[in-house]
Amino acid sequence: MASVCVSTIQTEFDCLDRLQVSDDYTSWPKDYITFSTPDFPATQENALALVKGGIQTLTTQCDPPTPGLLKDASGPVSRSRSSTLNIPGLTTSKASPDGSSSPIDMGAKLVIVMVGLPARGKSYLVKKIARYLNWCQYNTEIFNVGDSRRTFAASNRVGEQNADFFDPNNDQASQTREQLALGTLDDLLDYILHRDGCVGIFDATNSVLKRRKSVMDRIRERAGPDVGVLFLESQCEDQSLIEFNIRLKLSGPDYKDQDPSSSLADFKKRISLYERSYVPLGEFEECNNMPYVQFINVGRKIVSHQINNFLSSQTVSYLHNLNLASRQIWITRHGESVDNANGRIGGDSDITTHGTDYARALTRFITHQKTHLDQRPEYKDHDFCVWTSMLKRGIQTAQFFDDDEFEVKHWRLLNELNPGSLEGMTYEQIKQWHKDEHDRRERDKLHYRYPGASGESYLDLISHLRAVICEIERLKEHILVIGHRSVARVLLAYFTGMDRKCVANLNVPLGMLYMLEPNHAGVAFKAFQYNEADHWFEEVPDYVLHEKRLTQFK
């Protein structure tokens, strides 16, 4: 005896989202309807016909189905899986041959539901998480209810949405806000169910239990029991930071070109209205097995509950490293090496005379910058770290830094991407002797892996550099990273939020020095170019990172 369970997920019977097949009908809800007749064959087509006709559930005798099978009516078959681990380029399975997001592996997807009062740093967190996960090659998109509200207001010629629109006693406005929220959530679920989405971030206050319950119910109805869900609450008790966030809001789309004084009063009234009914994450979520994390005072305290999904775990781990400390991050390549001069890739050669000149100039310039930074109040008592790879050309580029002034450290994780069996060859030799490898690389540099047991790809490098990124995010000190071309590309792509398609072709020549300064709004960026005649660095105004115009092998 086997059982077929069919559930309608949407109210419209002409669109069945999911067919669940289970051989254990004893676990079904009590109100399920059972149906059995020899005149009605137990096929999925007949089951779907019954559901579309209004029957919620069907149980019949039939050939034993595959236990735990899930099928989206408009997509491929999905099966419950014990592991939620997928890493692009580093794992492989039938469901996900290249480790990327798979439409039939719902357990490897994640919905992040933001929670928190206005001006508590949710937007800051959302942007950081999306940038990190996209950099890790997980397709991630933010779905902001505020954006949906403004679009709705503009298209329907709705009047001004001041604080009264957010009054919980305003029934009409509350209904509109609820509809907009669930509509935005549906857009998110379409993204992970029917597009190439891996992580969807639902950016809203979600400050009351009723809303959070309806959000969770909608996710389970449309996406099933396997998709990961993480409620992420941002709390802030620092009044100075709250005031800063409030003033940032005044330059946002809700108050653009409006009187600052009246805008400030209106936004504070909006916060007050939210505070009346606000319920933090806690007992309700724990009693209902809803995974959550509370990010309190910009990470000074973090509380987590039931983190049982791979991407949830990665996200929470990343959050543990965030801080708002003012500091500068400098990135450059090593000085010219012997292999650079000869056009050979890989290797572990010494730096040339030109490379030594660059190392001396870099030391003088960074020391000069440190002197000026030490005089700025926000940088008082900041140390300055210098990190290099463990290859000779990296170590030698840092050899002139004073150990009493700088903390110099060498990391194997910062080593250049390994070209495997092609190490020591020139581009022309590779093109001439290994044309197949050359052409494969040219077609997709991001995913291409060099041949040989030690050969690596950019995806390998991204995986290595996760620990470096998290440590840089954790640091409150200034840092200079002396890396290699591939390393600089990957690090710059993360901090500037660059599209992943551009990473492997980013133009990062020798002699360029990049400065990044994280702030509440994002990351300030400057570029400096080495002037060999003056042995100094000159700022390049309005510098924009871009892909190389001429395609090269590496």
C-alpha cells in the first residue's frame, strides 16, 4: 500500500505548485481527505485533475513511488536531501554537477528574512551579505518591500506615504502593506524556484509575529519543507548610531527633496509607531522551529538558534566578523619578478631590480600614509598590518617595512593561482603547444581549472580567500595586502561588489595600488599609480576598475 499526497499551494487551482509523494500517510494532517476507487487509476495526472477540481488530498493504491519525492508542477523533480552543501567549483553531484545552485536541490537554497525596527542597520547588513554571497558565487538578490511600496505608489498615483501609512490602526494601509509584503515575497520565491536564484533576501521590518508567521507559511506552501529559512534580526541600542542611520534615511527615496526638519519628525514618528507592536525574535520562533540569528549592536553580541543549513551557517559565520571600525585597506601586486620579465606564468622567482625599486617606493609611500592617518582622530592608535603570500616575490616586496611600525605576516592563502602542469610557460607557448587548454580558458576563465594535480581555478582561489576576506572584515586596523594578479582581482571584486563575470578579466597591472575605505554607505575607492621616475605614487582621479581590453591567457 502506497500513498499519493497532492496539496494545493496557491488559491488558484489552475496553477499547482507542488506534488508531494509520500509512502507514510500517517504523518498527514487529520483533515486530509482519502479517496480510493478501482474505476479511477492512481496516476499523477488524475491526482492533479482532482486537485484542480477542488479536492485537497488524494490517497489511493498505486505503484510504490519514490519516498520523499517532490515535484514542482512547472519545474523538474526535487527530492529531500540530507546534505545542504553545494560549493561552486568544489563540489559535484547528480543534482548539481558543478556545485552551483540547482532547481532540483531545494535544500541547498536559502531565504533570509530580515527583522528589525527602522534605522537599525538592516540595509547595511543586507548589502554586505548579498555582496559576500554573490562573491562566493551563490546567486543572491535583495527583495525590498519598501521599493515595492514606492513602485506601487507611483504606478497607482497613491498620495504621500507619511508616518500615518505605517500606523497599525490604519486598517486600509495595513492591508495594503501586507499585500505588498507577500507580493514581494512571491517575487523572491519565483526567483529561487523558477529562475537561477540560490539566496533570496526578504528586506522588510517583519516586526510582528503575525507577519513572520505568514511569511514562513508562504515559504513552506510554495517552496516546500526543504528550502532553508533564516530570520535575521538587527537590533541596535547605540543611540548615536541610530541617529546616524536616521539621518541617512532622510537622503533616501522616501524623503528625497523634502524639508529635512519635517522629514526627521515624520520618520521618528514612523519608528514610534513600529515600536508599539514590535516583538523581537525569540520564544515564538523557538517553539515553532524557526531558525534565527540576532545581530545586536553591529555584532557586539550575536544570538543564534537552530542554524541547520549550509548557507545559513556560512552567513552566520560571516556576520561574526563584521564591524564598523574606520580603517583603510590597501591592495597591490608584488614588484616585478624575473618570471614577469620573461613572460612566464607561475613559478617562485625573485624580484628584479625594478621590483626592488617598487618595494622601496611602496614602503616609503605607505609609511607616509600611516603618518598622516595617525593624526586623524578616527584612526588614533590604529596598527598597520602588511600581508603577503609565501612566494619569494611577495615576501621580497615587503622586505623594507619596519617591524616596529608594521605587523608583517606571510599567508599561503595569498599565493598566486597555481597553473599546474603549465607552470613556467609563456602565453605563446601555451597557445602553440596546448591550444585546447588555451581555448577552454579563453571561453570561461572563471571556471577553467589548469591541468595537472596541482592546477587551480578562480573558483578554488575564491574558496581559499574566504578566510582572508573574513579576517579583513574582522580587523579594525589598517592593512596592506601584497598579492598577485589573480589574488588582487578576487579581493577587489569582493570589496567593490563587481559582477562575477568580470572577476577573471579584471585589469590589475603591476605598479597599481588600490585603497578601499569601508563606511556605512559602502566602500570608498581610490587608485594610485607608481611613477618610476619619481619613485612615488600618484593618485589617478576618477579611476574605474574595468576588464582588460585585450584578452590574454591569464
